[in-house]
Amino acid sequence: MLGITRDITEQKEADERVRKLSRAIEQSPVSIVITDTHGAIEYVNPHFTRVTGYTLEEAVGNNPRILKTDETAPNEYARLWETILSGRVWQGEFHNRRKNGELFWESAIISPVLDENQQVTHFVAVKEDITERKLASLELHRMHEELEKTNLELAKASQVKSQFLANMSHEIRTPLNAIIGMTGLLLDTPLDNEQRYFADTVRGSGEVLLTLINDILDFSKIEAQKMELEEQTFDLRRCIEEALDLTAPKASEKKIELAYMIENDLPMYMVGDVTRLRQILVNLLSNAVKFTEQGEVVVSLTGALFEGGQYQLHFSVRDTGMGIPPDRMNRLFQSFSQVDASTTRKFGGTGLGLAISKRLCEMMGGSMWAESSGVPGEGSTFHFTILLHEAEDQTPEPAVNQPVDLTGLRVMIVDDNRTNREILLRYLSSWKMVPTAYESGPQALEQLQNGAQFDLAILDMQMPEMDGVNLCRSIHELLKDKSFPSILLSSLGYHRAQDDEAFFTAYLTKPIKPSILFDSLASSVNRKPTVEKVNFVAPISTFDREMGQKHPLHLLVVEDNTVNQTVALSMLGRIGYRADVASNGIEALQALERQTYDVVFMDGQMPEMDGEEATRQIRRRLPANRQPRIIAMTANAMQGDRERYLEVGMDDYISKPIRMEELVRTLSASQPLSADDAPASPSGAEEQPVSANAQGAPVDFTALREFEEMMGEGGAEMVRDLVNMYLQNAAALIAEMHSSKAEANFEVLRRAAHTLKGNSHQVGAVPLAEHCAELEKLAKAASLEGADALLVHIQAEFQRVNAVLQKSIQTAA
């Protein structure tokens, strides 16, 4: 009886479990299908009927193939059956069809049901309708493909835009080359005042147009994210001084004081893009001078060590101009926008300068902002910050040359500008002098009459009541000493009279450069004339007309534009060179087959054969001893042009409009190949090595001579040992460069280039050191673009260095 009761209880419990399982299956939010081993449906739950539209009676006895479409590959079903028949679980997705023909997506898990003998008796499929999720995924994929397609189209459009900009730049710069080049040559000829005014106006307009073109190109490159920053070691102080020098003439015309102050503790040598930093400074200074009618423009630089070994530099440019109204501050830094947008505005410009400068600051890890009360005369202050690394090798020479101890020197400063007085006080105090500043001539004279004693005076030229010249005359009369040393400070516009020579020991231009000021003070105290007095009347011709005789070269100009041919030939003629002309690459090849040229100036875009293809042909066809130095001379100014020209085998790059300074630079760096002009062979022991200072020779012996003098007795022998060690190490380092380049081992390549660069500077092999610096820069960027050409230059330059140094050893012996 007890056993029967236990059986009934167990049966009830079993029935309850079955009922629970049945309710779970019946109410499940997913489809459940049970089939036999042949796939015939034995059971489907209600959710299956709701999803597929088939009733239980329609489904049972049927095969799940009633839902099948042709979109699932047959081999996928084969893998399914292979999996579940082996007793394993299969998982995947189906694109099925409902009874009404509507397509839907399902995810499925199919599990085999095994008996006690581990034999498959049934299959259970648990399936979920994933149509919405799948359609969303497909839509996302479609949108991604559309986005990729759009990006590709945008990239193509950007490429077309960039090419258009390059062509536009070339087409505009070509006539500008004629305008600026020809007017420059015209200004170098005798002209009357009216003619010079007209020529100056044309050249000035050309320069303005070139600036506008450069602004538009820069803005386009930034917008297209094609702007790249360079990294090189540069002198912060010199960068600021160069920017001030570029704006000084305009400031002088308006009688505006220019000055700058730099925090003493800052390292002066940084690593960054000096060209772009100078561009920002020039833009802010030009604006400050433009919008200031009287007063001053002052540049200040402070900084602090930032994270990661970087310095955050804070520049400010303060003026005393018209100021910016508060309701117009929001127009600053916007593209194609100016504070005064009215058609009758007094000042012109594209409105791109500040926008470009702000973007450049941001690219350098900083920002830009402005402050202004909007009150005329109180002016504005523009601030910007950038992040730069301190250069590893700080130049050992101090920023200010101090050959004389001027401690305790009593200096009288007379300047009506408070900022200039503060700057001079700061400089002189840092040099341990005893400066006293006065704001006017009468005040200074009164102190002298009351017994004030000074060793020297620094006098401003332009002051109310009494200018610097008259003040100096009065001082000499008061002290009865015409030899009292005085230094006159003035702007570029001052033309000193011959009578003034007796009053002043030095004439300095504002803004004052500390090194020049110190040298002038030292020379004045020692009763010696300043080594280099500033001439405020710039000479018409600033280049050496006899350079062609001093540094003879055979030249070929390859240019299809007749005007540009005339400009190039005329500019070369001004410095003593004659050149042959070819109108395209084919003519250039024919000319080079007939005779040897030392330098080829190669235009980029020409008919029949362009400059790049002509360069490739020259490098392939000509033997090594007849390979000329090829200099790209092109109006293209887009990012990467220089690298592309170097990659095809060119040696240097000049952009149009051509500047005489650039022309002289490239010619100075060139050496003759022809027999008549070739350097003497090492056997010519009678000749002394040529210094590289003026002629661009492979070695400047100044460094070795200084080393020998510093070593004293036995110095000559130590120099010979140094040279021999250098030549041995250099050969090994060059071999290491070749092997590491072939293996793309950038770290070894960088280290070898860096070592040879430093060693070459040590012996005065400056051109070789510069080539190594370029290769080091490539290796740092993990790039081999142009490395082959650089290695060729390094090998060739080392052969020249080796010949000259070996010859110097033989001569000394």
C-alpha cells in the first residue's frame, strides 16, 4: 500500500514537471521546433505559428524546408546536418519566408536529443526572429559603404582641388616672377625719383599679391588637412628679431617704436617649425603696425617647462593702436572676416591672416586669443601659445657676446618711450652695469648739471623738446668733452649727417638686438669704433657683382617661358654669370650631351618633356663625373613639392618668384665639374685649402685652426690625428648608413647620420653635416623617401672632404 502511494506521488510530481515544461514551451517568446532524425516536424510552439503564419496542423509532418528560400547556400545546410548528426550543436542564421511570402531573418540553435545509448532520437531547434536587428545592421553596413564611397569621392575632389591650387599657383606665380624679378632688376639701375617711385610701387604691389596668394594657399592646405609642420633646431631670439626686421620699415615710416622682451631663463634653442612661427609673428606685428598711428608695438615672450619635456611658450604682441570694439571681437580669427567689414574701411586684406595664424598655433599644441578695451590709443594685445621641445644641443656660444667686462659701467639712458627705457634697463642690469634712465633731454641735462657722473650715454633720436643729436651736442658742451662716448638709437628712417660722426661712437637700429648693443657698449668704452655700424640708407645693390668671377660655374637654364628666361639670365648676369638656355627637357638633354654643365636650373612644367622626367633621364644617361647639380626652379608651392623633386634626383629647390638671396645660396653650394674650374687635386701641395665661408667649399678650416690654437704646443699633431680619425670613422659610418637604409633600420640610420653630422661640424665639413642632418630627419620620421638621393650626396661630398683634408695633412707635413 505504501509503495502504491509513493508511485502515485512520484507520478504527480512528474506530471507537474511536464505541465511546467509544457507551459514554458507554450509561452516561450522564441520559436521551438522538435523534429525526428529525418527532419520531419513533430511539434512547434505557438510562437512559431505567430512568426511563420503556419498552424500546428500545417507544420506537423512537414519539413522546416517550408520556410526555406534560395538565399542560404546548399553547403551551409550540408554543414548543419553533418554537425547535428554527429551529436554536436549547430548555431547560425537563416533568411526564411513566412507563409504569406514575407521574408524574415532568424537566428537558430539546433541541438540533438540523445537516448541512454547516446543515440540521436530527435532534434530541438530554438529560433529567434532577428529581422529588425538584421535590417538595422544591413542599413548600418549600407551607410558605412556609402560613407566610404563619399570619403573616396571627397578625397578625389580634394586631390583635384589640390592639383587645381598647384596649377593656379604656378600660373599666377609665373607672371609674378616677371613682375617682381624685372622690377627688382630695374631698381638696380640708375633711376630718377619719379621712376624709382613707379618701380617701387609695382614691386610693392607684386609683393602684396604674392602674400595674398600665399594666404589663400595656406588656408586651403589647412582646410584640406594637408599642412605639415617641419622640425628643426632654431634660435628663438633670432626668429623674433627677423620678424621685427621684416616689419621695421613700415613702423619707421609711421614713427612707431618697435621693441621686444624675452624672459631670461628660457632656453633660446628650440626644435620646431621656425618658418611657421615667424609667419605668425610677422602677421601679428604687421597688423599691429597697420592699426597703430602712433606709440609702440612690443613683443614679449615668457615660458614654462611643460609636461613631456616640452616648453609652453607664451608670446604677446601689444600695440597702442585703435583697439577693437567689444561688439566686434567675435569677428577675430574668422576666415574671410575683418573687424571693419564696411566697404569704406580704411585697411584692406583678405581677412585670412589671423585665421591661419590661429590654426597654426593649434597645430603646434597651443591657442590664440586677443584682449582690447576698445579705447583708441590703448590698443590691443594678441596672445598665443605653442609647445616646443628644447634642442638637445644648445649652442655653446652665449646669445650675447661679452668679450669685455662692463661691470659697474655707469650708463645714462635718455628715451621718451617708457617701454624702451625698461628694456634697456633690463639689458644693462643683467650685464651688471649701473644704468639710470631719463625720459627727456632737459631732464638728463639737469642731472648732469647737478653733478651726476656717467661713463657713457644711450640717446634716442626722436624725442620731443630735444632730439638725440641736439642732446648729444649739449652734453659735449656741458662736459667740455667731445670724446664722451654716446650711442644713438633710431629707426630705419634716420639718415645721419656727416657732422654727426664726431658725436656718436655707434648708431643702432630699433628694435635693439642685445648682442649688437653689448658690442657697441664695449667698443665705445674702449674708444674703438663699433665693429659693424648700422647703415640706415640701404644700398641699392645687396649682392656681389663679381661672384661669377670668384666662383666660376657653367650654368644651364631650362625654362619654356621667354619672360622667365630673361628674368633668370638677367639675375644671373647681375652677379657675374652667363648661362645657356634650353626651352624644355629634350633640349636640356641635348645640351648636356654636347658639353658639361656644373649647375642646371630646371623648371617643373614644360611642354614635350617636363623637369621631373628630364632629371630622371639625366641621372640615368650621364656618367657620374658629368652629373650636374640640378636645382628645381618652379612656381609650384604645394606641400610635398620639394620632397618630390628631391626624390626624382634634383638637388635643391627654388620657388618662383625667384629671390636673389636664394639664387646666391644655391650657387654658393655648387661646385664646378669641368676641368678648367675643378678644385685642385690633392697633389697640389703648394695651394692652401680654401675656406668654405665664402666659396661653399667642402671644408671650413676655421674650426680646426681654433682647435689647434686651443691645444697649444702639439696642436698641429693633434689636428692630424683628429682628421685621420674622422676620415676613418666617416667611411665606416657611411657604409653603416647604406646597410641600415637597405634593411630599413631607422634607428641605426638615424644614429649613424647624427654621429657623422656632429663629427663633420667638428672638422668644419659643413655641407656634409647639412646632408647628414637631412638624412637624420628622414630616419626620425621613419621615412626613406629621398634617402637614396641623400646618400648619393653624402658619398660625393665625403669624397670632396676626404680629398681636401688629405691634401691639408700633406701640406702641413
